[in-house]
Amino acid sequence: MKFATKAIHAGQEPDPTTGAVMTPIYQTSTYWQASPGDNKGYEYSRGTNPTRKALEDCLAALENAKYGLAFSSGMGATDAVMKLLLPGDEVITGNDLYGGSYRIFTKIFANYGIKFHFLDLSDPAIIYDYVNENTKMVWIETPTNPTMQVVDIEAVSKISKEKNLMLVVDNTFASPYLQNPMDMGADVVMHSVTKYIGGHSDVVMGALVMNDEELYQRLWFIYNSCGATPGPMDSFLVLRGIKTLHLRMKAHCENGRKVAEFLKGHPKVKHVFWPGFPDSPNHEIAKKQMRDFGGMISITLNDADLQETFRVASNFKVFTLAESLGGVESLINHPATMTHASIPKETREKAGVTDNLLRLSVGVEDIDDLLEDLKQALS
Ligand code: P1T
């Protein structure tokens, strides 16, 4: 099945009891058992719920994976992956990550004896310099949040396989419509479903997909034991949102391109971070592993201190100043003080997350209104 068909149908059948075409919201915490253990495959909704199961099967199908698990947030999904590790284990990851990922690595899992190496992965061969007998996992985000670096998934996967490391790819910024890391050798794909997959800024959710059955069982055990699983109403909302993922992504990409091109020539803008420009670093890799370049764009402003950057960020009338991304509405964010505030200033500045950087999540409104808003806000 092709992507658009899977987005609408995967994991979903008419309800066997009533024939309902849309998957019902099974708003139940528990399930009847004729005698102990004699049930219909469902016991308790922390572990399994039919609405969530339909969503998980759909998510797996969109990423060309066998198994899917939905979590109550992207961070819940990340937390579960990290719980595969033991004290003394080491992880190799990028130097530009969502601030919350950096925070859970350095402030939570570092306390449990796990060591993280934050590297510039523009040349994946750097991984060889940091692998030792304790290294167990490589965690990459691509494109990165917020500087849109593109990491070569196939190259990282090759090294990970050679060194027997589990490769996890945070595919939030691309969405499964633009990029399928499982096809390039990832072991696990992680999503903040809150973003493009949910698509309407009304649900916080995360997901993991994988092919290996034993890994699925281990992750399901963590998911059921630790309990960061989403409820049926949120699962339903995401199933509903997914049905237009392909349509929304096309519009995000189209508007994103026009906004990026507009910003590139603007006198107030110093640099535009968007992998679609032929002269952007890793453009060739982006072309190889992504189907288009998406609607996430960051910019730095010319001659702008923090105050001037705040002034510009607060000037918008159609773009909304808010954290998050990937919804139908356009958002603007100041990473240094909002989404990436938990990264020490020196560390984030090294990765290019400076005080004059703004991140745009280009929505699917009329492009004329978006460009007009940018024009007036940057004046
Ligand atoms: O917010 P949550 O659903 O828990 O997902 C965390 C997360 C993980 N990975 C990436 C790449 C992300 O961007 C996020 C969440 N990011 C934001 C809230 C943001 O505005 O960048």
C-alpha cells in the first residue's frame, strides 16, 4: 500500500461489533474476563487498548515497520528507549538536539550512570573516535532542532551495525511522509507525535516503531511497567489527524519553500537554516534521504541583540509565538529562551543556537498571508 492509503486505512477495520467505520474511542480502563486469563486479548488499558492499538499499527505501517508503541509524550518514548540501557553504558548522539532530549540525557539518565557524547555528526566517521566497549546506542535527530542539520542516516547506520550499536532516529522534524529511517537501517524510530503526525496542536503524544520482535517485547515491557501510555481519546484524535498527514505535509513543504526563499533575500535576515537550499550544508544528503524539505525553518537576525530578537518575535500577527511545531497553524519560537532553555548557553551557542535565532514552523495557511506577516514583523 502507498503512503496516502496507509495514512487513511492502516490498522483500522470496521468495528466488529457495530460496523462503525471510524475506530471507536474505547474509553475503558479494564476488560471482562470469562474466567481468569480468558479474555479477548485485552486486560488493562495501561498495557493495551483497542483505540491505541489501531493507532500503533497505523504508525508502524507509515514507517514501514512491524511494531508500533504509542506513549503519552515524545519524552515518554525517549524515556522508554533509555531504560533499555544499564549503568556504565554509553550513548553517542548529536550536538544539536531538542532541549528536552538534552535535558533528559544530562539531568536524568546521566544520574543513572549512563554517559552521553554530544558530537557534530556532519561527518559520521567521528563516531569511530568515541566508540568503546561500553557504547551501546547511537541516537540521532535529523533534521535537527533547531538548526536543521541533516545527518546521513545510512552512513550512521553502517557504522552502528559494524560496531553492534542500536541506532535510534528521532524522525519528528521530517515526519514519516518525508523520511523513513527504518528503510535506511535504523533499529528504532522515535516521534514526537505531538508535531506533524498529530498535526493540530491538540494532543501531546510520542511513538516508537521497530522491526525486531525481541526489541518490541523489551520496549513493551518498559511501556507497560512504567505506564507512560496515552489514553483512548488522544489515540483517536491522532488517528483522525493522521488521515490528512500526506495532504498537510505537501502544503507544509510548499509554503516552507516559499517562506525560506522570501527570508533568504531579506535584509534583516543574516542566515536561513533550511536544508532545501542547494548551498545549504548536507543538501545532497537531504535530497538522498528525504522526499522534500519540510516546513521547519530557522533564521538568525542581522544586528539583533536579545531585546531586538524578542521585539521581532512578538511582532507577528498570523504566526503565533509558542513552543511546539508541526501543526496546521504557523508558529514562531525563540529556542534560546523557550524550547532549548535547558541547554547551557555556551553549549547551545556552540551548536548555533544563538540569542538572535528564531525558529518558524510554517503552517498551511494561505502563503500570501504568511509572507505579508513576515514582511511586517521584520520591518
Ligand atoms: O513534546 P514531546 O511530545 O514530549 O516531544 C519531545 C520532542 C522530541 N524530539 C523532538 C525533535 C522534539 O522537537 C520534541 C518536542 N519539541 C518541542 C516541543 C519544540 O517546540 O521543539
